[in-house]
Amino acid sequence: MALPHNPTFNAGTDLVSEEAWPVGTVWHYTTAAGLAGLVGGKVLWASAMAFMNDSQEMHTGKAVFDKLLETHAGEVDPHIRENFSYMVQAALRNDRYRTFIACASRLPDSLTMWRNYTSEVGFAVALDGTKPLLMRRQRRITEKMIGAVGYHGEESRQLVRELAANGSADFAWTPAVYDPAEQYKSAYAALRGIEATALARAESREMDRHELDAIADAAKVLPTFKNPAFRDEAEMRIVCGTGIHVDLMHLKHRPGRYGMIPYVELGIPEDRSQGLEDEPEPMADLPITGVVVGPTPYPEEARVGVLELLRSHGHETVPVIESRIPFRS
């Protein structure tokens, strides 16, 4: 198969090998419908954590933090225990229904991923994982939405308007942590960071980090912990969320095995400063750098179909590779 020139990969190596692709490449496994959404819709879905395939999502991380708190509570300075406890509980209070996760893998041709995340024929889409993604604004915020939050003071309502105007934060790909020792180490460091901040405040010293930053650091660690049973997935994930006061700008719903699943769309807005009217904000192309066609009895037809899809959306130079894993009916 002749491959077009593309500087993003090393054509002299096996293209279904992780080593053939630039550091930071992530592979999102999906169905044909998902591929069409990535290429044509220019967005990646991030589903609410409560609806992930691992039923213990969030519980894994919380269990690690709870164990540390149980075994090391005596190490915390008595003068700051109340504030320390408050900050820790704030970090652990992640809403599983408003924390959204998009999943990928470091591996371009994984039997585990083909089995778990694709259908009759699946696709692994290579994305440049060094480029952060943002939550797509689906609708402009209205005064009715602001009023529903419950804020009555004009100052508070104006803050909501400003947050809505700023749009989404940048969200980066992060590796899932499977090793219990690494989970323990990361959780311990996060708790020590909270302790240091609480102690500096109690002693009226200048804090290296603001309390909210220390809480946020711990809250970001929590969703990266994953049950070791899923280690074969070599998962990379984007964990994102939005405040309850502006979540309706981003939120969508789709049917799934649990009923209605809340999710958000991730991508790269064409113009982050552009005002929003009644349509979702325009998105630029996702940083797609390759596609692997999964095991199928019709590899050539599947490959050509992907090439045509890519070509129709201006991705003529994106390589399409066939899986090396044999199809079994």
C-alpha cells in the first residue's frame, strides 16, 4: 500500500507500532458512526463519569484517598485539621454526573480495545495528544438560565455572564494510573500539598498555592486512578467539567445502556472569542494524524471507505492502515 507523504509518522517502521508515531499520539477507538463524528462533526465525545464502562470510576480514587486519610490522620498538625479536612472533602466531592471523560489509548492496534470499544468494524483514530481540547459551547447562556441557578444579586449574575463569555478551559490528555503504589504516591503528594497550604494560612504566611488551587490539584488526581484490571487498555484520558452555573451551555444527552447519558463535545473552536447565538459554536478540524482499520473480513473496502471520508473533509494526507490482528467470526 502506498502511503502519502506525512511528516507525522515514520514510514520506515511498522505503522501499527506505538513507536512509529510521535510522542503524545493517542488512539481513540470507535465505531463507524463515531469516526464520522470525529471527521465530519469535528468533535470527540466525553461522557459523564457515572456512565463509564468501569463501574468503579471515581470510587477507585476515593478509596485510595480514604485509606491515606485513615492511616495518616495523626500526621496532620492539630491546628489545621479542621481546615485540612474541609479542603480534602471539597476535593473528593467531584460530581460523577458533571465530570466528563474522553478515553483513548497509547496503543494503535490493541485486541482488548477492539473487543471492548468497537462493533462489526472498528477504527482507532490517531490524535495529536499534545494539543489540548475544549468543551464546545452548544448554546448561548440566557437570563432564564442564570435565574435558574438561584443567584439574585446582580454581581453574582454578572460573574456567571463573564464565565460564560470566556468559554471552556483547555483540557489535556493524561495517562490513567493503574499501579496501586503510583496511585498511593500521587494521592499522598496531593494531600501533602493541601496540608502545606492549610498550614501556611494558619500561620499567616504567604501561600505557595491558593487554597482553591491546592483543592483543584487533588481533584484532578482523583479521576486518573483506574482499577488495575483495566491495565491492558493503556488508557489516556481527558477529564473535564464545568461549573453548575454554566453547564447548560455545554451539556448534551444521548441514549445509551443506562438510559440518557449526559456528555459534552470536545474540540478546537474556530474562534474562542466569537459570541454565540442560537447554533453550536463552529469548530476547526480535530488534530487527526492517522486511522487504523480494525479486524474485519472486508479490510480493503473498509480502508477505502475511510480514505473517501477523509478526502471529502480535506484530510487527503492522513494515512489509513489495516490492523495486523486477524479477524475471527
